[in-house]
Amino acid sequence: MRIAVYPGSFDPVTNGHLNVIERAARLFDRVIVCVMVNAEKKPLFSLEEREGFLRLVCAHLPNVEIDSYGGLLAEYAKAHHCCTIIKGLRAGSDFEKEFQMAMINRRLNPDLESLFLTAEHQYMYLSSSAVKELGFYGADVSGLLPPQIVEQFKQRIRNISDDKENEK
Ligand code: ADP
């Protein structure tokens, strides 16, 4: 059984992420999408919300499961018998960082391979942070986020904008 892990913040999951998940699901027997806890980042959605969104938008993929983890990815991969880490590679920005991460992960666990799936051209410049920025400026985010989560995303943006307004 070949198991891959796809790690990320997924704050929130975008159509770019979903495209990588669907492609990975065709390549492996099982894919674990793992929401990584990053104490330095202040996410828009809680860990539970991000996992819930992923479960919702991956419901059509029977060999995909959702999990979360706050430790080292290489250790998670070992404990869950994953042979491969999946990463999405976008235009420019991801390369240096990902190359370094792959080197570190291989050092921590030499049996673990990193596999990079190049972003689909329409999602090449799409990131969760770009979607959030667009959202805060009131731009249309449909087409960038899975339709099942668009309303909850808009609602969260509205709540935060209202809170900021009340603080003034
Ligand atoms: P971001 O906040 O930048 O969207 P995440 O940490 O959630 O990033 O990303 C998890 C993984 O998904 C990373 O490997 C990242 O390179 C990849 N990824 C993010 N957006 C895309 C996209 N639009 N197309 C392909 N891969 C992507």
C-alpha cells in the first residue's frame, strides 16, 4: 500500500490545493492531507474549521483522509507509514523553500521521498493568503475557492471586518 502525505496550512483550502489532492489521489493508494499546526501563523480559520473544510471538499475522494499534526512532518510520515510527501509547486515563489524542506526531511527520514506536483496553470499564482487579501477588499473569490466553502469564507471576512470597524 503506497501512502502519501500532503501537508500545509490550508487556511482555507483553495482550488489549487484541491487540484493537487485530486492528482495525488490518482497516484497513491491513500493520501493523507495533514493540516500542520504552525504556532507562528495566526490563521483565519481554526484547525477544526480547516479540517472540516477539507473533509467537505474531499468527500468525493474515497482514498483521501484528513488529519492534523503539530510536530515534525518526517516523524508523522514515519508513524503513518507514508513513503512520500506531496508538495505543490507554484511559479517562482515555492522553489527555494521547498528544496530546503525536502533536504531537511530526507535527512530526518532517508526513506521518505518528496514529490512535487506543478501547479495547474490557472492556479499558478493562487495562495490562501492571496484569497484572504482579495476577500478583505471585497473582491469575488468564486473560482478560487471550492464552492462549498465560499459562503463560510465570506461570513468570516465580514465578521472580522465588522470587529475591526467596532474597534475604531
Ligand atoms: P498557501 O497558504 O501558500 O496557499 P499552504 O501551506 O496551505 O500554502 O500550502 C500547502 C501546499 O500546497 C504547499 O506545498 C503549496 O506549495 C501547495 N499549494 C498551495 N497553493 C497551490 C496552488 N495554487 N497550486 C499548487 N499547489 C499549491
